Amino acid sequence: MKKFWRVFGWIFLGVFLQFKFNVLYGIVFLENLNFHDRSYWVEMKMTPSDESLRVLKIKTTVHHSLGPDYFANVYIPKKYKILNHEPYVGVQDIEGYHAYKMDMKRKYRDVLAESNFILIPQQKEIAALPIKVHFENLKQRLHTDNTYKLSTKSKNTALEGPEKAEAIYAQKLGM
């Protein structure tokens, strides 16, 4: 009989702890839904160098996200060759652009990705072209960013845009 109560106690404790953590998860979910807006952040920096080769650092963030699956795809103009990444063919094709997949990972309430792109201009003079960033989940496109622009003059590539581009949306279920 003593062994029965010991086993029953452990089972009860396990069920209680499982219930407790599910309730806490529900409270955090509702708190995110009702009190926080969902933000999309894009940060880009270009490392200067003497050669025509440039390193473009791109960081994408979905802040206060509710959904489990977020994807970010970066579209870089075809007039620039990317040495360290292969184009991603699993997304919408935009004429004049190659798509590259960002590896989004969840970290608490945010979903983030950071990647470096080594790029070389294919021509000496390239007018300012936007770098497009699409945020998506499994159902729909959530946000599109066209803030940053790449241009090349005399094989000197420059990035135009703010330090951080941000878009804020009200939180909704299914987003």
C-alpha cells in the first residue's frame, strides 16, 4: 500500500506540474496578444573595404511574436554577385532579384536571424536599387520592407538607409 501511494504521488505531481506550466504558457500568450504590438525590425550594415568586395550584414527580428513559424527572405539585386550564399528557390521569384533565406530562430518572445553576405558588383555603375525583405508565416506574407538601397559608383558600393527599419502592427491571432 505504501508503494501505491508513492507511485500515485509522483503521478499526481507530474500531472500538476504539466497543468501548471500549460496555464503559465496560456497567461503569457494572452498577455502578448492583449498588451504588445508585433514589430518587424531590419538592420543592415556594410563593412567598408578598399576593394569592390563588400560584406553586407543583415539582421531581421520579429518582436513579440505569437506564431511558431516565421520566415524572412532577403531579395538582393541580380546586379550583385553573392559569394557565400546560394540563391533560395523555394519562394516567390521577383524579376531582377535573387532570394536568400534567413535562418530564423526563436529566442523567448522574438524570432531572429543574422547573416553576412559577401557581394561584388557586376558593373562599374549601378543606380540605387532596393533590397527587399519579406516576412512570412506558413499562411501569408506579414510584412515587406524596401527601406535599404544598394548603389555602386566607380566600383564603390554604398548602402543607403537608416540604422534600423521598424514596422509595428497590432497583434492578432493567426499572425
